[in-house]
Amino acid sequence: MLECMRRRNPSLTEPQYFILAALMDGPLHGYGIIKAAEQATDGRLRIAVGTLYGALERLERAGLVATDREETVDGRARRYYRLTEDGAAVLDREALRMQQAAAVVIGRSRGLGAAPA
């Protein structure tokens, strides 16, 4: 599955990235994932419910997240998701890719004020 994810989607969307990041500390249900992503981005990223469950479905099909358990709360089913080993590997790879991309821009922008050689 990990290789399939690399070929089909070389990088994660921002919501996918923060969904996986939210699950690093352990299983969460949908609302918990939304809140964790919002908190991690200081409120900049607000994942809509439809976006969340569509992304979770794709991530689950790709083997990056898995259903951990289901509970019934106030008569409603609450599904908890967990990060898989493949999901952690993809998340690590994406974090490194973004770090390398940022380093290129940060390095170049520091030299913008210098005169050409």
C-alpha cells in the first residue's frame, strides 16, 4: 500500500497531512481529529466534516489509517481511527519533503538583499 500511495499521490494534501499528524498521539474520533488539526495550525486549517470523512476513507483504503474501535455515545456510533505504520512512514516522508522545500526558499530569500557575485 505504501508504494501505491507514493505512485498515485506523491504528496499529501494539507488536510490529509494534518489528519495523519493528529493521529500520531493515538486514536481519535472525527471531531477529535478536526479539533487537533485546528489546534496544530492555530486555527488556520478548519477541516469540514465532509472533507474529513472523504479523506479518512481514502487514507483507510491506502492503508495509512485504520479503524481502531467504535463506541456508541448518546445513541450515535463514534468511530476512532489510528495511524498505521505505513501512515507514519508516509507522514515522516512528507514532513521531510516539506522541510527540504522550505529550506530552498528560506536559503534563497536570505540572499535576496545581497549583490550578485
